[in-house]
Amino acid sequence: MFSSLKVRNYRLFFLGQVVSNTGTWMQRIAQDWLVLSLTGSSAAVGITTALQFLPMLLFGLYGGVLVDRLPKRPALLVTQSAMALSGLALAALTLSGHVQVGHVYLAAFFVGLATVVDNPARQSFVSEMVGPDQLHNAVSLNSANFQSARLVGPAVAGLMITGVGTGWAFLANGLSFAAPIAGLLLMRARELYPVKRTPRAKGQLREGLQYVAGRPELIWPVVLVGFIGTFGFNFPVWLSAFADNVFHVGAGGYSVLNTLMASGSLVGALLAARRGSARMRLLIVAALTFGALEAVASLAPSYWLFALLMVPIGICGLTVNVTANTTVQMATDPAMRGRVMSLFMMVFMGGTPLGAPIIGWITDTYGARAGFALGGVVSALAAGVIGLVLARVGGLRLSVGWHRGAPRLRFVPREREQLATAA
């Protein structure tokens, strides 16, 4: 489960991210609370979130082009330092009493700009630290790392906000970047798996898009992640609506729902780390199950049944993310990995701000149950259709039969099915 941590360079990277990810989650909670305190407006909180995701949506593909041209470790040193400065600046403004909502908007947009390069660089750099044999394990542990921080960061932020104020949470986040920066500086360059950088040339963005479009093993996982990211991952909209309007459990009940989902996501990441490889079949099955569970949860008659369903939903959602991420990375030429991963992250992260207003409107108009059910149905349908497309591309057909007295559906090669029919 933890085999990639035997690699010294990756171990330094992993430990640095443990600290930094916790700080990042602290800042997210403190940032939203500060905006709400300054304006009293939930819409202003939404604007802050949109500004943080907008750069990835607008410039994500260009970030991938830059990452393929640049050495990954120096690029990460720059982006991590930039995000540290943003946190420290916001801390200084807040602690001095001069902060205004415009400052928070600017800081969120600035972090989003840094993420345009930081995200694909971090994704691509994993393979340079561990090599192809440990890539799946390392990607899974990265997700486990992030989900662990998602459990710890908000709790610590809540204590700091109520105890000493939001400014100290921003300061803690800014200082937390010292850990990944130190890890990057302590790495041994000779133990990396170097990738030849792409020289500057015209048409590299178009080249990256054509590269993905011409490979079914890349384009369809990206499309699937796009559908699920846009329609299936709107949990802030749904969970708050269920907690407030359906089950009437307040902020405490909302917190429990998020904690259970984060716990499921952590379990999913650790289970993914145990698997030696990523299979397309697992991706489709996990996505189908994820959508079906959302549809089932939308009908849950009681709060605790709904809350318990958050655990398997978290497991399946994280399995989809890790499996798609690993599948795409393993199938991509190293020289193209920055552009491909920037497209992957742009579709996954950029889809949520686009889908959230639609899902939010449906939830407000027809109720939380209708909104959640729609997200699940769209996710499951997308998984089913893409599964059939991939089966057709791979020369497979759906076989219906019996196994030990029970019906069984599976995909088999066309030649095998033809032989079975002839027999």
C-alpha cells in the first residue's frame, strides 16, 4: 500500500504535501468565513470560489504547454512560493485590520493563476520521482494525502477561527508551504527519472488536443471525468440543502456529512494504493456505482441512512478520480504529459463551476432530492455509454449468460463470442 514511499524523493514530496494540503484546507475554510463576515452574502462566497477556479478554466491548457517546456522541480518551487506569498499577504492584511473583500477576491484569483501551472506540474512530476512501476501507487497516495488533509484542515481552521481569528489561519497556510519547498530543495536530482523537455514551437496547444483526441484510451476517461465533475461532484450544493431543508440538522449535521464523505474518500484512496494497476473496467464500474449510489441516496428516508451512504459514495468517487488519473498518465507519452494532465484537470476542476449553477437551480426549484438524483443519473448514464463505446473500440461485445445458477453480464472479445455461438 505504501511502496512508493520507499523512494526518498517521493517521500520528501509526500511529507511536504501533508503539511501544505492541511494549510490549504485551512485557508479555504477561513477564506469563505472571512468573506461571509465581511459581506454577509453567500453570493460573495460563490464569487470567491469561482475566481479561484476561473484561471484553470481559462488558461489550464496553456499551463500544460508551459509545464511540458519547463523543468518540473524549479517550476514547482516558483508556484509553491507564489501561493505561500498569497497566504502571507492575506494574513498581514487580516491581522492588521485592513482586509477588504476585494483583497480576498484578488488572493483567490492569484492562487488560481498559480494552480494553472502548479497542478499539471505536480501531476507530471510524480512519474519523474517514482518511475512507471510505482506510478499508480504514488498517484493513489497523493489522493489519500489530500483527503487526510481534508479531514484535519477544516477542523484545525475552525479551532483557530474561533480561538484567535481568521488571520492566523492564513498565516499558518502561508508558513505551511515551507515544508514542500524544503522537500523539493532536498531532493537528489540524480535519483529522478528525467523526461526530455519539449522545445518551444508553434502549435503545441493544438498538438496536445490532437494527441488526446486521437487516442480512445485518453479521450474517453477525460470525457467521463468531465461529466462526473460537472454533474456528480456538486456536494456543497446538495449536502447543505439536505442538511438544511430536508433533514433540518443544521451546521453540525452538515459537518458530519462532509466528514463521512471525506472518510470514504480516504478509504478509496488507500484501496487504490493497494491495487497494482489501473484498469478501464474498474473506472467504468466505479463510475456506474457512484452514479447509482447518488440516485439511491437521494431517496433516503432518514438522515442517518443518507449520512452512511456518503461513505461508499466517497469511496467510489475517489476510485473514479484516481483510476482515471492513473490511466491517463500511464497511457501518455512523457513529453505530452503536462498538456494531457492540464486538460484532465481543466475538465475535472473547471466542470464543477459550470455545473453548479445548473444543479443549484434545479435543487432550488425542484428540491434537493431531485437535484441529487439528476446528478447521479447523468453520471451513471455517462459511465454506461462510455463503457459501451470503449468496449466497441476494444473489439468487445456484451455477453449474457449464466454462471453458477446466476445471470452474468460481461464483455468478451468478438472472436470468442463468435466461437461460442458456433459451438
